Amino acid sequence: MDWSDILTFAFVATLLVVSPGPNGVLIAKTVPTSGRNAGLANVAGFLAAFYLHGALAILGISILLVQSAVAFTVVKYLGAAYLCWIGIKALIAACKGVDSKTVTPAKRQRTLLKAFVEGFLTNALNPKVSMFYLAAFPQFITLGETTAAASFMLVVIHSVINAAWFAAMVLLLDQFVSVAQNGRVQRWIKGVTGVVFIGFGAKLATYRP
């Protein structure tokens, strides 16, 4: 694996990370109500899920998942149900609204562990992430020649790009938290979050590898 392969993979991974998806929406919902640290815990959950998918792809277990229609369907619908559940909760919160003009941090504020788990499940239950690895790895790995360490380096590159992008998003949102905590803005964010997550859940439910 030479530098041209590494740079090409980094470019492809960057396009995947910066494209709109449930990760950015989750952070936009988390930071205004639960703070910067909870947003960074979301990002840590993303990374943990990436390493899980990457390890499974390298070990070949993900191939079994793709080849087994039943296993793939189970994971796919679990992921779709989870995304839709988040979306429905957000829509309910948007419909309820708030009494004050400015939203203060919630009494039942997300713990760092809960934020981490939300970020982890958003990616771990998404078979499209493992499909990315299964589609990308064969382009950069030569069977019998590329070591497991070199293969895992691609996962590290993907994770670093992900961490940099979404950590920057968390810090940016944290700077404008006073605006994001406005009651009307929060209702708008939650409404958009609900629609987007339900949309991603429906898209995932109809996804075919």
C-alpha cells in the first residue's frame, strides 16, 4: 500500500464523512441541550462504531453478514427502527414546544455515557457503514500481501477524519449555543431532526446492498 492509495482512500472517506447524514443531525440536537462534552461523547461513539465495523470487515465477519440475507435484514431493520425512534421522539418534543423563550439545559441532561451510546448505535446499527468498508477495502488491499496492520490503518484514517470534522462541528455549535437554545430555534431543530432521522430510517429499511 503506497501513499497514493492512502491519499485516495482519505479523499473517499472525507467525502463520506462530510456528506449530510444522521451523525451531524444528532450533534445538532445534542450540543444545544446537553453541552459540548455530550457532543464530543457522540463523536467518540461514532469512532467506536467505525473501529467495530472496520475490525469486522478486516476479519471477514461482515462478509458473512452480507452473504446471509436473514442476518443482514435483521441488522438493517434494527438500525432503521432505532433511527425512526430517535426521529419520533424529536418530533414529539417539537410538537410539545417550550414555555420559555430560551431553552435551558434539560434537567435530565444527557450523561456522557448516554451520548456516547447514542453516537455508537447510530453508526453500529447502520449496515451501510460496513458496506462502505467492504466496498472500499478491496480497492486498496491485496490479499496475501497487505497486512492486517496496514488494513487497520485505513480505519484509523477514516476515524481521524471523522473526529476532526465532527469535533469542529461541536465546537462551532458550542459558540452559537445561545442562539441554538432559543425556543423557536429548538423547535425547528427538533422538527428537522425528527423528519431527517425518520427519513434515514425509511431509506435504510429499503436499502439493498
